[in-house]
Amino acid sequence: MVRRQAERRRRPERAAQYESPVYRDLQQRLAAAVRRLRQQREWTQEEAAHRCGMTVRVYQRVEGEEVNLTLTTIARIAEGFEVDPVELFRVAKGR
């Protein structure tokens, strides 16, 4: 079985945290918001990654709910999209 890079670095005693409903909800909200903001602006993932100061692969992992982000990365995303960081965690309408 191939494990994602982030899973290899996780401490075994914290594994359950990454499966908790609260963690999954935050990760899903962030991914959906980033995807929505990018699509509203008609940006490619490459353009969004550039504006957020990250590699395309890291950006793709954000949209794909595959990464545990730091506050500095969340700040870069908010700055790249020119939104308040709170907007990245709002529940999307119709959800």
C-alpha cells in the first residue's frame, strides 16, 4: 500500500485526530472554499498556486483535502485570494 507523504510523518498517537469529524469538516470546508474562490476568479490551479506563493502540487493537495495546513499556509491562501481567512472556513450555501 502506498501511503501519502503526510501520513508517513504523522505520529501514531495522533492518527485518530486526522479522522475526527471536526478535522474532516474543517479540511472539507477549506478545500471547497479554495476551489470555489479559484473558479469564481476563473483561475487555473497554476495561477492560484502562484498567487498563494506555493507550488502547484501543494495547491492541488489543498483542493484535494490531502494536507494538514499550517496557519502560515492558510494566511498565504487568504492573501493570495485577497479574502479574510474566516471566509476559508465558512459553510458553503447549499451544503
